[in-house]
Amino acid sequence: MSRLRVFPHHDAAIPHFETDESASIAERLRDAGVRFERWETRPDVRAGDPSDKVIAAYQNDIDTLMKAGGYQSVDVVSLDGTHPDRAALRAKFLEEHTHSEDEVRFFVAGQGLFTLHIGEEVFEVLCSCGDLIGVPANTPHWFDMSETPNFVAIRVFTNKDGWVANFTGSDIAGRFPRFENEPAALPEVAAGG
């Protein structure tokens, strides 16, 4: 299940907005300049699948994304809890960073936690299978796949070199919840925020 929690940037204790409704997530993120959409997925793609299998299964979606956004390259991150480099890969994304281009990811299996630092707020987006997120260029953010990753994400880039991060040097990412600390579900009273 997808979820959005919004915190003041100085306090990770209690979110001032929380929802698991896709339309509300999309609206709140759109207001912050972030793209969020729900796309169709295929059940035959699983975490740990090779990139060529994932790309073949989603070639039409990839072509649509690349044409619409002028993207030049595509790659796939497909990790499960048995990947030998999972700790190093997790650490690579955990510090606050920006990119000189939009970061677009389409989650075709599993989940991952994107956290965006926009102005005076921190937007924690739990992306699930079927979520497409587009983080605007130069937006400070970080990503957590958990200690035991289980996701497949298709990424498209305008830069032919692919993923290139500019780390901010801020310690903010360490002050906010990690993926393994996520609650299983939203309490009824908190939904819709």
C-alpha cells in the first residue's frame, strides 16, 4: 500500500499530514511539484528478476515515458533480500542528495521509501507496486530500500550516464524514519490527515 506522510523539516516525531489514498497522495505531491501516478503492473515480474526481463515486460510503458519526457536512457533496479551488495546499495541512496535532472521511478514490484525535503517540509512517500514518482531536478531527497530490499523499479534518465547524485552534506536523512521502522498500516483516525 502506498502512503504519504508530511513532517515539519525540523521534527520527525509526528506527521502533520498522512494518507494512504492514491488520489490524496497525488494531489498533495502535485502541490509540492512532485509527480505521482498509479500505473498498471504485471504479476510475472518479481524482485531479483534480471533487467532484460523487466524491460521486455514493460517496453511499451518505457517507450511512453521516454517519448513524453525526452529521456535518453533506462535502467532497472531489481533487488531482493538475498542480494550480496544490498547493504552497500542501500547506503548509496540513504544520504540527502539532488540530481541535475528529474528522478523518475516506476515501481513494478515491491516497495521503497522516498523522502523529499521541500522547503520547510519533509515528504515521506512509501512507493508500492504500480506507483510512478517523478522527483523534480535539484530537489533534496533520499531513498531507503530497507535492510532486506524487495522491489523492482524502472528508472529513466535524460543523462545518458544514468543515476548521478550531488550529495548535500546535510544530516537530515538520519533524523527521519528508516524503512524498517514503518508501521504496517495507517490507523483509521490518521487516514486523510
